[in-house]
Amino acid sequence: SVIGVAAVDETEQIFLPNGSGSDVDFAAPGLAVYSTYKWQSYATLSGSSMAAAYISGLAALRPEQYQNAGIPVSPGKMVMDLNLSARDLGTTGWDPVCGYGMPDGRRVSQVPVE
């Protein structure tokens, strides 16, 4: 399963060089992120690659909760949980710029495991 991620800045405004369209599922912080870089160094980077790490981290929280409840988890359930925790940033509902919005770490961990 693939999750499309758009980057937003610290004020939750879309990072304009992002692509948009039917592949965008969520938005996440992705502007001016201090990250590892080439040759064992660090750099401040921007874009959907930086935002994707945020979404990956949130998605990684869920399998343990399902395992502890004895419930099998699927990629589809994980995406639905991110969706249920997302705060809408653009047009109400899904839109091609921000997808379903920005998932919230605290809220995703509180989505009932079913």
C-alpha cells in the first residue's frame, strides 16, 4: 500500500513545490527539516520526502496497539486510522492538495482498535 504525502510549513500552509492530485492522501510537516544528509552530514531540507517520515512514524505506532489487542492489522486499517485522526487543512473532506489533512500523533493513538 502506498501513501501519498504533501509537505506543509510550520503554519500548516502547503509547500508550493509539492505535487498535487489524486495521489495525495495526507499532509505533514516537511519544510525546513533538519535531517541526515550525504557524507555523514546534516542539512535542512524541504519537501514531501521530509513529510513522509512524519507519516511513517505515525503509522509505525499502530501495529503494537493492534497486537496488544490480539487483532490482526492491515495496511488499510492503518491508513483508515491515520484518516480518522487527521485534521482537515484544505477544502472540507479530501482534496487534491492536502488529502485528508494532517494526522495527529496523539489522536491516532486514541483511535479505537477494532
